[in-house]
Amino acid sequence: MPAAAQHFVGVSGGYATNSLSSSIPNDLRPVSQWGNYGIVYKFYGSAPLWPEGAVSRIGTGLQSGINFTTRGYQRDSTAIFRYRAVEIPFMTHFHASFWKIRVIGAAGLYASYLLDGTQTDLDPLATTPTVIAEGAYSFQSIDRRFDYGLRFGGALALMLHPIEIQFELNYAIGLGYMRDPVIPGQYTVYYRFSQMIFSLNAFIVL
């Protein structure tokens, strides 16, 4: 008898390493941050891709949700910029399950919007990062707060019905620009965010 389709609702939290790439040489350094969390939904279809009676079951599914994440970068030894963002990912899943283990491959898209930011000024003469001032970042007219891009990764889930614990690693590549690259009287410069995030998701099977 074919397995029934499954719906999952859960919460997510994780640790992210963020970076910013530029089309011209720049001393842009990655920054890492806890405090990445969200509400997650996933759906697995009932039709297996593996013959009935096999040891493992292979299938497909979808995962989405609402994430609140922190992005950012360090500019040489003078400043650290962090931005809080709301993000909606839409991922396809290819999964194989056996015993109480599920192995997942994922790929998809995301869209996000920067809510606010902070700027931390550093002492450039200090041998270790030393804060000299910190405050809210004021978005400029050339800043682009909306972003979109590709997201892919994998996960390992432990199935403890009706609970499922999922250890997930994702990498996101921004396709939008952090700033308007066409600035009159200046060089055309392209900046793009990227993010690697390790998260722990806890689901309830509905």
C-alpha cells in the first residue's frame, strides 16, 4: 500500500557565515552570526520513486517558510556591517529514507528584504578588532534592500514520529545587487551577498 503524503510544520534556528563579493578588488571579509531563525513548512508526496518493497524509500517534496536572518560583512579593518533580513525560501527536496533516517538534497530560490542594520566602527590601528563606535545603519538612496537568489544544500533528518529533527546545511548566492551599481561620476561596482548557514529544524508531522 503506498505511503500517504506528509505535511510538516516546524521551527528553525542556526548559525550563518556571511560574505560580500565585489566586481573590483576590495578587502571584504566574512562575518558569522547566531540568531538565524524561522518557521518552516515542508510537504512530501505519496508517490515513491523507488519500487515498492525496497529497503529504502526515495521521494520528492517541497520546503518553504519565513526566515529571519542576519547578513553582513567586514570592510578591511575599519568597520563591520550587519543587516537583519526577512527571507522566504522555496526549495525542492529529493530524499531517501531508511530505518529512522532521512537523507535530503535540496535546491531552490529565495527572496529577501533588509529590515534594518548596524554599523560597527573599528580601530584600524588595533591588533585585534576593537570597537570605537556602534549605531544604526542609515540606508542610502543607492542601497537595494530587496534581494533574490539561489539556495541549495542538504540535510540529515531523524524520524521520531510525530517529531522529525533535521540537521541542515544550505548555501545561498545572491543574484541581486546590494547597491545600485550605476552611480554617476563613479566606477560601476557590483556587490552581491552570499551566506552559508547550518540550522537545526524541529518538525511536527501533521
